[in-house]
Amino acid sequence: MGAAIGYAPGSLARYADWHRVAAPRWDDAESPFARLLGERWLFLPPATRRRFLRKIRAGACVSYLGEVAECRMSRVGWLLAQLARAIGAPLPLGMDIGVSASVSVTADGDGQGQYWTRQYGRAQGFPQVIHSAKRFAGPTGIEEYLGLGVGIALRLEEDGGALLFVSDHYFLKLGGLRVKLPGWAMPGKLTVGHIDIGDGRFVFSLDLVHPLLGELVHQLCMFADPAE
């Protein structure tokens, strides 16, 4: 007979109620996203600002569910996505659409970074899971870390109500050493967009465009806000 699993009364209810409890939020003045975007912050729709004012406490998790609506890749883009498996496969590996998508966001203890886990379903086989970390640091104020020390310095921009994370440069960080990669070694300009479409829904877009080869990867997913 297996050992019984013990837990304190009410402990499971605490986890079950997470999605029904209103999450704490930053004020505009203390939000790192608002600080980085400056006056353009107020050009974002209120729903977008609410999502990025959400203060995720250490140990908590916010999840968004949706589906992949569009995905295309050039041959070079597909090859790059396969090669990028070595650093955690940050780009979509296939072009399935109509499959499930989810994003879960947690935060580190000092509140200066967030961990993002994206999961994309596939028509066949296990879903693709992508891990990355956003840190409010570096010359641009925000960086995304992938794997094997590879990172992207990002700029926050606003365009027509969309919040954009735009690559400024790629870098390699090994211990205390941080090396900016030369332009010829970069795979292209990466733009990740967050576009509110109303009714508690938003679009997540990912575009990787090379200055000579054109569009390498395009992905568009639709998500819904979690219940609170």
C-alpha cells in the first residue's frame, strides 16, 4: 500500500482560489514598464496597461490561455528555428495553427525580473515549451535571457495602441562578462507585440525580419485574460 499524501486543511483551496483573487497592481509611477515607455504609456489601451501593471509576487503565477492563429516561416527561418533548439528553442518549430497556446508568468524574489513559459500545441506529438526570463536591467532597461548565456536587449515602444518589445541588440553573457554581438551575427530584428482587441482578449505577435533576407518568422496568437 502506498504512503498517504498529507496536507494541511485548506491548503489546496489556497491554490484553487488563485485565479479568483484580484492580483495586486503597481501604480503607474512604480511600474517598470510605464517608466521605460515614458509618456507613450498613456497611449496604450486601459486593458493593456492593467495587464502590465499586474504585480506578480514571488511564488505566484498568472496564466493566459489561447490559440495559435497564424504562423509562417521562410526556409531560412525554419532552419534558424531548428538551430535555436541549442538555446532552448525560442522560435516556433512548426507552423501548426488552430492549436492551443498558453503563457505563464512568474516573478523572482526581488521583483526585478519575470519568468515566461510559453507552450504551443502541435497537431502531432508533445507541445513545444519555451522558457525565457525578462530582467529590468542592461543599457536599454529590459533584457530577455534565453539559454546558454544568449540574451536580447529590448526597447519598449508604442505604435497605434500596441505595446512593442523591439530588439536593440543581441549579447552573450558568461558569468560577469557581457559581450555585445556584432550586427552580422544577429538573426534579424525581433519585434514582439501585445495588441488589445477588447472583451478581455489580446493578440501576441512575433516577427523576426532579416535586413537582407526579409521575413524569417511570423507568429500570431490570441489570448484571453484570466478570471479574477
